[in-house]
Amino acid sequence: MTSAFIVQLPFPSTRAPDPRLSAYYRDYDRLFRLTFPDYFIPGDGLWEMPLWVAHLTALIRVAGLDSAFCDLSRRPADAQECADHVQEASDPGDLILMSPLAQNMGLALETAALLRTAGRRVVIGGNMAPLVPAGAVDLVHRGQLDPTLVGKLVRLATSGGGEIVNPPGRGRSANLIDWAPDYRHLDGYRGRVPLLRLNASHGCLYSCSFCGDAWTNQLVLVDRAALAAEVDELTKRFPDTRLVYIGDKTFGQSKEATRNLVEVFRDRPGFQFVVQTHVMQVRPWVIDAMRELGVVAVELGFESGDSQLLARLNKLSRGLDDYAEKIRMLDDAGMKIVLNVLGGLDEETEVSHRETVEWLWDNRSMLWLFNLYNFVPYPLVPDFPRLRDRIFDWDFANWREDCPPVYRPQNLTPERSWELFTEKVDVAHRIVREGIEMAFRGAEQGCGSPA
């Protein structure tokens, strides 16, 4: 009987991280653990479980196939070694399912070629699927997955090949995700990751032109019973992990999804939560729901201090004064603020960069941590068609959010754009170091130890 082998490929960035960012994230880890002692950044491998594996495992089961998991995340990013491991575990005719990100897309294609020569049928899906060359694999899947589509995927991959495209509709979907992910292949991550990821909804209704999630155009809610079943399985398999990252792209975009989370965890105490949302969603009822759920930290995107630049990129904003007021509301509610800072945008200028770092520094008393990313023109980013002709580096191993730009921004050289990103890293690092010093001073005044 044909089996499906889900393959998690390694990432080049875990083997050769940027030194400046590595130093920053060491202090990030330190400050995080001063507040949440159980948190840690893994020394090697992935920072969190590959959730797509659990989703795909459940769907493959519904389609009537056996599945296995080949976790190569800690292996060298070498195609021959990856292919050898998969071949040892599988048989000719088996399905090999991969969902590469940009930086391991080249590795996926090289590995796929070796596996197909050995008689395996290779399927690639995920955010990089639009750039899979014709004929490079047996099947390409573009779009969201559901049980019906997985059945079609299996039939196509075992009989002919081609491409499946599942374009999402616009707005709130009338359908619910009524099945729970299956985590049976991920028991090996117990104790290796600092948090669990959970979704009450998938997709986003905003249309920021730089965002890799804007392609969804749709919000699909998870049925409350399925959500509860997933929480129960996570609790059983990972009993010592009590920090949960809510993966909804925009917490509060759906009142129903928010209420489902609150109700599911009402009789499952002992968890703490990190959520992400859009600044326009920070409203009193959303903050009340965060309090009720037990949210301890809120992530907000902060791409530029230039409101006009953001408007040109379809990022809704009421300006910096409103942004500062929103983080003040969250700070007053006792929640830590984490900014997702994105550098390297196409429209960035010297002036907009200066406005960005000055705003960060001026508001540092309300800011806790920063997730730092340099923009990559992924194929599902709405701006990709406009930027494609300016991409000069098509070696996907370099398409990393901790590396210099692979395209030419319109106002800066790639080299200068990278210099400005490293300045953002330096400012964020200064703020985090200041936070560490304040934590130690507070502990000394309270006659305690911060960690």
C-alpha cells in the first residue's frame, strides 16, 4: 500500500545565522526568561514544532493513507543526505510531501530530483509552490488544504501529476474547520520547543502588500469542538509546555474565534498566551478578551514610522500617535508589547528609516521585545509581480529574513538597505539590554533574583 512521507527539510539559517542577530536573540532569550523562566530559544533545530505536519497528518488519515514523518530539521542542508534518509525510510511509489520555505526551496527541488530518480512521487505545497518549475515534481499544490482536496491530491500524485490550485474566496468563509490536527508524529518535540502554537482561525482579511499571508483573502474559523480536541491532545502530548502562541494572524478579527478560545480554556487553566494582531484591532473589547483568556504578550507589526509609506503599501494605520496610544492601552492592561519589525521594504528611504528608529527609541518604555525581519519578496506577497524583475539573486538559500535583500529597492541600494536594517537591529538590541538592566535593578530592590 502506498504511504505518505511528510518531510521537514533543514534550514540553512539554523547552521549559519547572522552574528549580529544571534547576539540580539541571545539577549532576547535572556529578557524573555526573566519574565517566563520556562521559555528558551532552542540551541539547534526549529524554534517551534512544524505545525503543518500535524495538519497534513490528519488530512492524510482522512484520505485513507498511512503516513510517516521524516524530520530532517537537524540534518545538514545537503540534498544527497536528505534524499538518502528519505529513501531509507520509504519504498518506490510512496508519496513524499514537502512544504519548503524560501531558504530551503532550492534544497527541496534538488532533493525531489534525486527522490524521483529513485521512484518516489514528490508533492510540493506551501508558500513557495508558485515558483516550482514545471515538471520538477509530480504534483504542486497551491492554496489551502481540506480533506476533499487531499483526496484529489493523493489520486493525482499516484496516477498522473500536475497541479492543484485552491484559490480562497474573499471574506469570512461559511465553512468551518471541523477536524483537529494529528500530533502523533511530533512527540519527539517534547521538551525541545518553548511554546505551542494554536489557531482558532486561519487567514487574514487585511491586504498589506508586503505580507506573505495576504494571499488568503479569507478568514476560516476552527469549530469549537475541534479546537477543544486539539487542546486536549496538546495537553496530553506536551504536558510541561504551558505557553501557547495563538497563531491567528489577527487576534480579534473574528469575535466568534476569540470567544471560542476563551470558552475552550475556561475549564483548562494554567496556560499563558502570546497573541499577534493588527494595531487597528486594538479596541477595548479585544483587550478585555485578552485579559479573560490570560494573554501575557501581544505582537504588533511595526514596519515604518512613515504613515504615508504604509498607506502606499496598503497597511491601514491612523498614524504614530494612534499607534502609541494603542500600545499604551495594552501596556496599561499589564501586557508585554512585542513589535514585529520589518526592514528592507521597497519604499523605504533614509528619512522613513530615521523616523522608524526614533519612534522605537522614544517609546521604548512601553516596548519589551522585537522580532526582527528583513523583507523577502516571497511569491505570494501581493507586491511580488511588481518586484519580480528587480530580483537579482534567485539562489533561494539566500532568501532569508536575516540576510541582505535579494532584490533592488527603489530608493536605496541593496547594500544601504541592509545597513539600515542592521541599524534597526542595533536599536532593538539597546532597548532589550536596557530592559534586562531594569529587570535586574527591580529584582535587587525587591531582594529577589530575576533568574
